[in-house]
Amino acid sequence: MATSKLISVMLMLTFATTIILINVVIVGGKKTWCVSRSEAGTQQLLDALNYACGAGADCGPIQPGGSCYYPNTLQNHASYAFNSYYQKARGSCDFVGSAHIVFNDPSMNIIHSPFN
């Protein structure tokens, strides 16, 4: 009989595998990016940006003096942070409705950054 720890580990592995498979099926293995929605409100973007930066996104480049500080807009900074988080935690791009997945490299339109 399996112990509760083993069952918990198996459930977590099953969940992680499912998320990865869903991402592969949805995007067909193509390169994707997570960017902010243009219709997201200011407070919604601020909250999501703070969450992403606090949860593992590399937000150093969007700080003053950083390589991706300009253009200095909430929309661009949020997109950078969302994508940084998304690339680390593949399959997680929503941020309470303030982000979505795109199939074209946003750095071509937004900023020169390590989005690839």
C-alpha cells in the first residue's frame, strides 16, 4: 500500500506532466511568449507585475538603468516580467486575466531583450 507522501508526489508529478502536455498540445511545440493584454487595467497590471517579480521573474532588466527599462511603460514592463515568469514556469500565463500567449516575438515590437 502506498504511503500518503508517495501519493502526494505522484499527484504532483501527474499535475506537472499534464501542464507540460497541455502546453505542447495547445501551442504545438512552437516558441511562445507571455505578454500583457492591452485592455488590462493599471491596477491589475501593477498587481500582476509585482506578483511576477516576487515569484521568480527576472525583473532586474526593467529597473531604472536596466537594459530593458525603456520604453518605460507599465505595459512593456509587465510584458517583460510576465514572459520571464512564463519561460521559467512553462504553461503559466494568465496573471488574473492580464496576460496572454503570443506566437510572434514581442521583442521585435517592444524592446530589445532576451525574450528568446
